[in-house]
Amino acid sequence: MASASRKFINNDLGLVVTFCLAALLMTFLSYGLPRFLPGDFVTATYGASQVTLTAEQESALRAYYGQGRGFGHYLSRVARFDWGYSYVFETPVSALFFSALPWTILLMGSAHVISMAIGFVAGVEAAWRRNSPFEKAMVGGMTVLEGIPEICTGVILLFVFALQLQWFPAAGAETAYAEKDFLAHVADVGHHLALPLCTLILAYFPGNFLLTRNSMIMVIMADYIKTARAKGLPALRIRYVHAARNALLPVVTRFGMRLAFMITGALVVEKINAYPGVGTLLYNAIAARDLPVIQAVVLMSSLIILTIFFALEFVYRFIDPRIHHAR
Amino acid sequence: MHVNVHGTLRRDPWFLSGMTLSLFFLIVTLLGPLLVPFSPWNMDFIPLSPPTLTHLLGVNDGGQDIFSELVYAIRNTMIFGMISASAALFMGVLLGALAGWFGGVVDLILMRLADVLLATPAIMILILVAALFRPSPYILALILSGLMWPTIGKTIRAQTLSLKQSLHVRAARQMGGGSGYIIIRHLIPEMFPLYLIGFAAKARMAMFMEASLAFLGLMDPSRKSLGMMISYALKYYYMDIWWHWLFPPIVCLSLLIMMVTFLAISLEKVVDPRLRVNLHGRTS
């Protein structure tokens, strides 16, 4: 029975069902939870004011702010990118979200790519030089760094590089109202990106390094590495073609678990550096109690995270053929 | 399941520094109210004054003693982490052992639920609940533990599956031991080192989440917390408050997270060689 259930879980269908259920859970929570609140935006705004609304006006306002109606209606609105209007900015929530999203993708994407690449190479090299002073120093330093959350590195980097040395700007993603040619614009964006990017890399890099190093040490002890050495293959080839491929597996599988930390960290880092991404949008919405924005940002980022998870499952199958053939 | 855990751990510098830190923070947590010179909610002092002998870390913008705030903040973060990690551990061990022991439909349902929860981003649910209802931190801690148990549950389930086949469990079964008896007397005590790892890892996640939620302004503003102290102090970044107002909570938060990280990493190192043999494949 256990093998039967495992087979089901490793099944493609099982995977799809899991992710659909998770997506549905998030959508239902973002639909259902606000329903438990007493009153709504319309009564809150007009209840105590001099204006008396007629029944039609009230229902028109409710429809405008997208309240009432059932779960099916909500689902279709989510799918149509019609997420209601922000109470504070009085613009469509989707416009706010999509103007913030590219900055977050730029920040998080480059942070992940860079920290994965250097963390992986450093981990492989460290495992190869096991028990050397270089490896010991690296492991020690990375373990300490792993214990420093993004709030702390972010504030310290801000203090040193933005306020004391003034090498990097303390806020924003580009210089406002500047008329520049393309190259100068790219340089400007990179200049603004540097501080939040470094904070995130410092937060992600130690985890990637330690995971790669640990799994690489296990891989190096395997027999097939001994065979490869006995054949007289060059060390670089053994390290990266034979060993590193298998050492990559835990890094990818643990990625999902670490993603919870990473998302939280990215929210905080965007807030510290006032980077105009989804995290800052969410922060401002929380501060202003802007419900539709909170609701949509939470739901949309959850769905994006779920999609990333889902894609990772296939990456994992691709780099570990055992999973595929085991069935 | 029998390793010389004590011998290896006693010589591990990471474990020792983790234990030293946790001893220090436990004392702060337990004796906190006795250590502070003022109530952290007392607003009688001159706002934004620099450190003096009476106010070791100065006074914040609301006229409150920063040192007292700091002690209470550490206390709150520790308590949040402990509650959340204990509840997650309890749920994970219970549900994991049940799923592994009974197998079949119970296993299928519990593990599918675990998969769904693993895929849902916990922070988003917490933000939604915290922003809408402003619940007490204890409720948030319990919600978080309800979302965090699957990693522990899956490890425990895999371990239960292999223990189920071991000789002494089969003997106990042959002699007529019931499921409840075997789970409580044989399975749960045997997996002991796994609990410590799970607890440390979840406490780390919970403290990190608490600090971040408070930093984002989602916690009760009258409740002292490290994240909120940092966020308030950052509003006065242009003043000379960095050394006595901003850095103390940053250092304390780092030390707290380091404490649980060191413990988790050192414990994992001790238990891992065997885990790798028994739990081959995906456990996360």
C-alpha cells in the first residue's frame, strides 16, 4: 500500500493535482478571509460621512470595488486580471502590480542566478579541497553568514555603503525624471540595484554553498568517482562533469524549502532599500490598509511561487533521470 | 538509531557556541522582567536622548527606554519561536508517525495534505491573516506551525517506514502490542535526534518570520519586537542613533538566528550519515 501511494505521489497527475489544490487553497483563502471582516470598504467610508447613499449608489459602489458575489465570480475576475481598485491610489490593482513586478523579477532573478552560480562553484571547489584551510575558513564563514538574516545585512550595507561611503543610492530603482540614453540608463539601474542585490546574494549564497559542499562530499566518496580517477581523467572533468551533476540534486530539491525564507527576505530587503517592487507595494498597502492590493498581491505572488515550484519539479526530473525511470 | 550523539556534539564548536547563545537568551527570556530598569511602555523620558548610565542604550522617539525594549523584544521573539516550533514538532511527529504506521488511505491523505502545504507559501498566508485580523502573536505562531509541520512529518514518516520493519518492532507486534502502544513506546522515543533538528530548524524559521512580520508592521504595535524596533529606528536614520538604537536589535536578531542555525547545522551533521542511508530520495 505504501508503494502504491508513493507511486501515486511521484505521478505526474499527482503533481498536477497537488499544485492545483495548493493554488485553489490560496485563491479560496484570499477570497474567503476578507469575508469574515465586519463591514466593508463602502460602509467604512460612507457610514460616518454626511453623504447618504441610495441603495443603487451603494450597490454601484460595491460593484466598483468588487465586493459581494460568489467564489466563481471571484475566480473569473482573478483570471481576467480584474482585481478591483486600490482604495488609496484609486487605480486598478493590476496596473500597480504589473508596474512593480518587473523590478522584483529583476532583483530576485539576478540574485538567484548569481548566488546559485557562485555558491555552486565555491561549494564544489571547497568539497574538492576538503580539510584544507581554505575549505575550513569558507565553511566557518558561511555558517556564520547563514545566521544573519536579510534585515540585518540589509541595514548594515545601507549604513556603510549608502550613508557613510555614499557609493550607492539609498532608495529607488532609477534616477527619477532623468533623460538618458540607453547605456547610461542601464548603468543607472545597475547602480540602484547593487545594494539590494548584494544583500540578497549575501543571504542566499551561504545556503547554496553549504548544500553543494555537503552533497558534493557525499558524491566524491562514491565508487564511480574512484573509477573516473583510476581512468586518469583530468580533475576538472571529474569535478564538474561526473561529480557536480549529482551534487546539484539536493540544491534543487532544497530550493523549494528555502524559498519560504527567500520570499520573506526579499520583501524585507525591498522595504529597506525602498526598491519599487512587489514587496514595497505590499508594505505600503499594509501600512495604508489597502485591502484589494494586499489581497491581489498575496494571491498573485503565491500563484507565481507555485508556478516556480511546479517548474522546479520538472527541472528535478530532468537532472535526475532516476526519478523518471523508477516508475 | 543509536549513535554516539553526545560524544560527537560535545566536541563540535558550532554546537557549543549555539548552546552558549541559547543559554544566554534563555536567561534573558526567563528573567527579562527582572533585568530591566524601566517598564518598556513607560514614556516619561526625554525622547531621542543618547545613552547615559540610567538609560544604557538611550531613549527612543516615544520616550521609552531602549534597553528595556530590547530585553522584552528578545523575550517575545524567543517565545514566538518556541511556541511555533513546539507545535510544529508535535504535529509533524504525530501525523508523520500515523501516516507511516497505518499507511494506506491515512498515509495518502496526510501526505497529499503535506504536499499541498509545502507548496503554499506560508508567509503569504501569514501576511493575509495578520493584515486582515490583527490576531494575537500566539495565533500567528500556531498558524505558522500548521503550515510548517510537513517537513518534519515527512522525515518522521520515512523513518517510521524503516523502523516498522525492524526486529524489535515486529517482535512487539507479534506479542500483541497495539498501534498506540508501539507508536508511543517504540517509534516516538527511537527517533529522538530527529526532533532536535526539526525543532531547531522550525524555531529558526519562526523567529525569522516573526522578525520580518514585525518589520513589515504586521504585529501589534504595542508588543515589543526586534523587527519593529529596527523598522522604527530606520525612520530616524539621518540622526545619530545608529550605534545605540539600530545596531543593538540587529545584533540581537542576528545572534538569535545564528543560535538556531548553529544548533540545526551541528545536529544535522551528527545525524546525517545515517539519515542519508535511511531516507534516500526526496524528503523535503
